[in-house]
Amino acid sequence: MKTTLLKTRLLLVGGDLTHICLIQRLSPSELEKLKIILVASFPFFYYMQMAAGLLAGTFQESEVTVDIADMCNYRGVHYLEAAPVKIDLLGKSVTFEDGRHISYDILSLNIGYQGRWVEGADKYGVPIACQNNLVKIKQHVMGHLVDPNLTIIGGGKLGIEIALALRQLLDEHQQRNINITIIEAAQTLLPGYDLAVKEFIQNELKQQRVELLLGRRVVRITGDLLIFQDNSVLNYGYLIWSPKPVDYPFMNSSGLVTGESGRLVVCPSLQAAGNFAVFGSGIGTELQSEVGQVLGADPEYEAGLLLRNIIQMKNGQCLSEYQSKGQAKDKGLIMLGHKRALVHKKKSISVSGMKWSSQNADNQKFIKMLQRTV
């Protein structure tokens, strides 16, 4: 008599990069052991490492996106499009905005940028990392070339690359008079980078006519004004929002342990602190053992560890632990526009067209691997 294998129900909530990499790693033997359901708020994933290239015209939209539903269908994973609103830890189920309740044996959370920004950011601004907002930004800029201002909140790597890519786009269309302003809450741009890199980028922004306002934390946005922490205000142009969410309401109401910004706190095994049937990865997650260390810097590594630990948990084996990789693999390059990249390693800084080209080639190869369904 043939024995029917009882599969473990693995519920993946969030269509961010760790879950995408995990699905691409699945082997036939793992699919025999797991019934996998992926629930994502958006049907497409946009790779932010190629955001500047998309805006500058180096890439087309199809070259920087992954069709999540198509990928799941090919890999034998059930796909649903919905946003999570509540976790029932005792009942082991998740409730979604459309009213569906989905049960799980093991839950994995990789929710990316599905958090809350400062008040008014999503209503009056355009958060970069949400759905197809990159395309909306490019369409707006190209369709409103008489607008006097572009305002970018966030002086991190992504905000700077977006500003320089938009400057390139405007220059190529003979629109040198349009102002671009970056506003950063910290007293310096590029938090976490070496002083020499910050000074180089600040000079580069000046040369490319990008204004920089430092030490100005935006706490609320209205239809006309940016309101700062010190209660001062500023008019803004077309508003682009690049920082990560300031809160994760779905996490806060879950009963799971969260950090100061509402991120899920996980052990080195990527299991949620206090609830080992729940795993977490990506930028909505921070390590318990290293307070404030946000994950997401190396999604391929996290995906491998996550999948390995899920299988080991199912088999009753000891779980592996997260090993910090140090500097994120993309942190050594900053795209400067005009086919140039800033390369910084230890104390060495240089500008290279070859590195710009090789990085774009690597990104294309990576996305094509994720897109592969044949």
C-alpha cells in the first residue's frame, strides 16, 4: 500500500528578494516535503540595485523586474496577491486585507518595504521601492520637463543614485535648469560610509547641480509643505521618498517581538524571538544578538540559510546560525550616472567606467536567473 507523505505547510508572506531567491533554490525533494504558499502585496518585484539604470535609460522595465506569479507557477508554489493585516500565533494563521485566513505549520516573513512611512509620504510623495513607482517617476519627469523642482528625501546610497540618474536623464533632454534637492535627516549623507566617500559624493552632487540639505528630519508632509522635527517648514517639488519605513504596523500588532522601528526581532537561526514556528528575513527584520542590525544586505545568503533551517526544523535537526558577512556586497559601488561608478575599498577611492559596466552586467545576470522559467 502506497504511503501518502504529509506535507508541511510553509506560508511565505511577502514577495521580497529573500523569498524570491528561496523559491528559485527549491529542489524537487524539498517540494515533495513542503506545501508552499507565497502571498505578496504586488505581482512584480523591482530590483532596487538597478533603479538608477532604469531611470537613466540603461535598462528597460522588463529587465529589472521579476513576475512573481509566473515564477511561482513554474516552480510549483501556490501564489496569492494580498496584503497581510494580522497574525494569529496560537491558531497559526494569517489574515489578509481581502478577508482570507491562511493557516501554516511554518511561517516566513519577508515583507520588504510594506511598512509605514512618515505621515503624508505615501499620499503626497512617491516611495521608490513600492510596486512600479520607479516607472511612475520616470514618466512624470519626462512628461513634466517644465517642473521647477525634484525633491528626494533620503541621502543614503539609493537616494543619491536616484538623484544622479535623474540629473543624467534631464541633461540628456537639455533640461539643465530643473532643480534637484536631496534632504537627509542625519548631519552627513551616506550614514555608515567612510568620511572620504561622503566628501567625494558631496562634491560630486555639487558638480552635478544637486542641492543637499543635511540635518533636516521630515516628520510630516502636507500637500504644500515638508514639516521638520524642529517645526520649520519647506515647500517641495515632485517628492520622491527613499528611506525605509519608520514603522511596521503588521509586525507591531502580531504579538511577535519587535525592535524600536517595529521590525521583527529574530535569533541567529532567523526564527522569531519567542516563536520558533515563525521565521523572518530582509529589511523588515533585525537580529536579536546584534541590536539594530537590519537584515537584507545579502538576500541570496539569507535565502539559503532560511531554506536550510526550515528543512532542518522539519527533520528535527539543529539549525544553522546567521554569520555576518561584513560590508554588503553592493556597498563598495555607488552609481554616479553618465556610465561611471565610485569604487571604494578600504581607503581606496576611484571612479571607473569599467566597474559601472561590470556591475550592470552582474545585475542583469542575477535578474535573468530569477526570471528564468524555462
